[in-house]
Amino acid sequence: MLNNKPNVLFWMYNFPNYSETFINNQIVWLLDHNVNVLIYTYIKNDLNKGNFDKRRIKEIDQRIILKSDIFPKSKWSRLYKGIKILLRGLFSTDFLKYKRALNSNKYGYGAKSFKHLLFTHFLLNAKIDIVHAHFGPNGIEASTYKEIGLSFKLICTFHGYDIRLGDVRPKGFYDSLFKYSSKIISISNYNYEKLVSFGLDENKIESINNGVLVKDEISNKETNVCNILSVGRLVEEKAFHLALNALSLLKKEYPDIIWKYNIIGDGKLETELKELTKTLGLTAHVTFHLYQNSEYVRQKMLDSHFLLLSSINEALPTVILEAQALKLPVLATNVGDISSVVINNKTGFLTEANLKSIFEGLVKMFSHKDKWNEYGVNGYNIVKREFESEKQMLKLLDVYIKC
């Protein structure tokens, strides 16, 4: 059993990540429930774009520890800090851990550079009870310090890209994480099955979804035009080119259907997708909003008639849950665990991840326009019953207490 106010370190590569508002929400909820949260990250992004309440930004900022704060770039600074740690810890019970952290035969650069020594000291000095890593590779890095002998409990949540990474990396890629973790959190049945296939003991898996806030909202949708919305990074796996080409076909085959397509998100394919939009003659129909904060996204969802997701690879996208929490029907590709929330002719429609199927899905969606309100209510009920954020956070807190 942990003490009344456990010290939990969130371990991430960059923070805040603007597409991962569920992590930001976890942190705020935990702070409000007497959990002392620190945030370790390589890169700190603009907190004003992290969708935090303005009154919380200073508090969150004070809890961030950058890699450079622990591990200086200068080798002389690292040497100076390392020698001080060793001298002060010479007769302490932690000295054996410091000694293991310097095992260059086992840890190579991590030992020779004093990286593992400095991080070991930080984790001990901060009295971390739990390290909660988000994404598998961060969990692998954190597992090194369990191997060194630190007593914190290691929890790791797998999301999407880390599952895809496990598919392409050699067998055993996550073995050290699986060995030293207390619990691994799966956000979907799809992730659960993948984790087991990677070699994880099912007894270590906890199923906790990325919860969303569910509340009744009043929408004010246009009646003379259908507003279609997509939200996601402009990257290959989101396959926005499929959505654009399918809408181009819709325009040619069904010219009487009046629609607008709004895309929220930025990424490396921005120029390419804008060029495709121009080539397809869709410039007057498509708007790229690029990055926007969560309030802007929420308002666009309220103004939209349905969500379109054309991804070729996903686990269970939080954006679908957020849309359904606002009673939006969803047209989505049947990848990952999306079929658990997008149910044909009940909450929207599923398609295959190809142009022909997405086009046919759009036609189905418009031919069932009279059911859009029903689809929205059905999706809302699923999210309220199974994905409401308070329920998911209580599950997470229970894992912290019991692990």
C-alpha cells in the first residue's frame, strides 16, 4: 500500500503533446485527488497550447523535469555531479545501486556518460513511488532503473505507435519492460491482444481506456450544408488522401449533396495534402485548420454533422470517443478496435481502409441522413457507459494503490 500522497512520475518524450490531451487530463485529475505528480520529459512544448486551465499552467510548469535538468550536456558537469553523488552516497544504503548504474559492461554509454548514475540519484532523491510511462519505448528506458535495483513500481500505458513499433521490431523488443513492470495498461481490446502476442503475461495487463468528459451540449448545426469533420495529425497513417479522394468521387457522382470538409491538425504532409485538394478541385469545399486547442475542436464537433476517420492504422482513437460524447455520428475505417464503438447502422458506419469502401461509406451515411440523430445518441450512450473519464481515472488510481 502506498502512502496517502504517492509520488508519481509521468515519463514521456515530449510534453505537452497537443494531440494527447487525455494525458494532460490525467495529470490534472490526479493532482486534484491528492497524488503528487511530477513530469519527466526530453522536450517541453508551449504549455499555453496544452489545453490546461490558465490557472493551472504555473503549477504544471513547476512539476516538469527536463532531461537536461538531470543529465547536463557538458561531460564535465556530469562528472562533477556524479562524483558528488558517489562521495555523498559512499556509506549509504543506495551505494550499491549507484555502483550498478556505473556497470559499463552492461549499460555501455548509459554508464560511461554517468547518465544512469544521475537518473538513479534523481529517482531516489525525489522519492518516486510510481513511474507511469506513456508509450512502450519510454517504459523500456524506465525499466533500466528497475533492473539497477530501484524500488519504484513501473506502470506503462501503450497507445498506438508503440503497438505498431512492436509489430516491426524483433521479437522480445519489449521484454525488459514486461519483466520489470508491475502493470501494463491497455487502452483497447486490440492493444490487449497485441501485447499478449508480444509476450506479455495477461496477469500484468489492466484495461483502462482513454476516458473522455461526457456532458450534454447544445449544438447549432447548419441545415443547408453538411459539415464533415476530421481531426488528426497530417501523417501517413491517418490517410487523409483517401478521405479527400473519396469526397472528390462523391462530388462527381452526387453533385446535389452540399458539403464542407474541415480538417483539424498539422503535420509533415500539410503541403502535399493541400496540393492534392487543389488538384482534385476541392479548394472551395475543404478547409485546413491546422493545430487548434481542444475548445476549438469541441466547438467544431458541435457544428459538424459527422466525423470522418480514414486511418489505415489505429488502436482506439480518442477523437472518436470525443465526437461520440458530443453525439456525432462517425464514419470510420475498420482498423484496430474501432469496431467496438463504431457499429454499422447504429452509431455510424465502418469501411475498409481503401478509396472504394470509404466512398461507399459516404454514400451510405448520406442515404441514412434521417438516422444521424439516432446514431449520435447511440454513440453517446456507449461512451457514457464505458469511456467516461471519471470512471477510467478511478480505475487508474486503483492500480496505483494496489500495485
